[in-house]
Amino acid sequence: MSNFIVTTARKFTDDAENLAVETAKKLNLKFVRRENFSLDALKKIHDAENILIAKNNSLVVSTENGELFFHPNTAHLRIKNLRRGLNDRLIDATKLSEGMKILDCTLGLGSDAIVESFVVGESGKVVALEKSPALAEVVRFGLKNFSADNEKILSAMRRIEVVTTDYLDYLKAAEKNSFDVVYFDPMFRRPVEKSSGINPLRPVADNRPVSSEAVREACRVAKNFVVLKENSRSEEFNRLLFKIAEGGKYSSISFGVIDCKNLEWKK
């Protein structure tokens, strides 16, 4: 995190400055006053690659690829479709239902976690892991403070437990069969060209490929399934021994599934 500094927007309230100071302290980063400097100037002055900006009731990361901020994005539409009785490919692959527990190893911007939380409901649980402290804080703050008219979606957002950690460390420490499902949505080895909206995420995200060790630990922790989301053309499914789930024939995205209930070494 040494390549980060924390500041405010040029025009800011006392609350925004307090948020910037508190966030810098929480993440052990340097807070700098914005004054009238441009973001590029601040980066040069403080030798920073990325800037975490406290705005009015939101946190934003300025990276070389653009601004990164929390928004439910497609989660609203996906939940709307689920309520209309339509399918969601992630939910189909994970076979999530009310009351289940899912470990989302790669929180990212949180859209999948919101849908997961909506499906498992108040009696279920979503634990979402994120290695990048800045990204985790942006999404954690957004999940807690984002406002919308739809109470069911807001409730789903508020229930998500965000943990800043390396997912392999978390998996190793977790008990056997402590979650129904473990889910990976890593940065794709072969990026989807049309996904330009994800570009600001790349400089701060965990870009490592999922390891065989992580998959084995996930299989130990998951009672039912381990699910991997990847580019449809990816070789990761074969490398990590995932069976590609049916559906989305013409989609650029595929889901791979390992049925943990049928693993001989777990019995």
C-alpha cells in the first residue's frame, strides 16, 4: 500500500475530510491536503501511483486506468430478474438458496456478493474476501452507506461481511465443510475485450492466477461446490480440473464447478 496516498476532492465537506483522515489512519496510509493540486500533481509530489479520495459519502480510487468506485452495477438488474423468476448463471452454478453460506474469495466491486446475499437471505451468510486493502475499504464503505429505494437490495448489501485478507490464508485457517460453496472470480488470465469498465480495477486488484493449492483448500472448506468464473476461452478450467457448467452458450464468460460431495479424499 506504499504507492497510495489519501486526500479529498477539491471541494469537500468537513465530513469528507474526516473520512479521509480516518481512512488513512485505518489503512496506515499518508493523508495529504488536496489544496488546489491536481491528482497528477499530487502523485508526482508524493511519489504515489494511486490516490484514495474521500468524497461526500463515498470513497474513490484514482488509478492510471481511471476512477474506481463502488456501485451495485448489474446487481440491481440481476436481482430484479431473479424476482421475476428468471435464471442467474452464477446462482445456477453455485446452486445457492436461502439459508446457505458462501465464501466469496474475490470480492472485487461486490456485484456478485450482493446477488449471493440476496439469494441466501437473512438466514444465510456471505463472507467476501479481498486482498487489496484500498479496494476492500471502498467496497466495504459503499455496501454500508450506499442509498437506494429498494430495501431488499439494501438489506442484502448490509449483510455482506467483508474481510481484508489473502484468500489462501483464510482458506487454510477455515474448518472443513464450514461453507456450502466457495467461489472464485479472479482477474481473467485472458481479459474480455468488451469489459472496459473493469480496467480501473486492474492496477489495485489481486492479479495472481488461482493456484491448485487454493482450489484444494477450497474443496476442503466447501460442503457442496467450488465454483470458478473465467473467460470462456480460458485454459484455467482444464488446469484446475473444473467442469464447465452448462448455460450461456454464446457468452464470453463461463463458470466451472467442482462437486465436493463426490471427492473421495473428503469422505
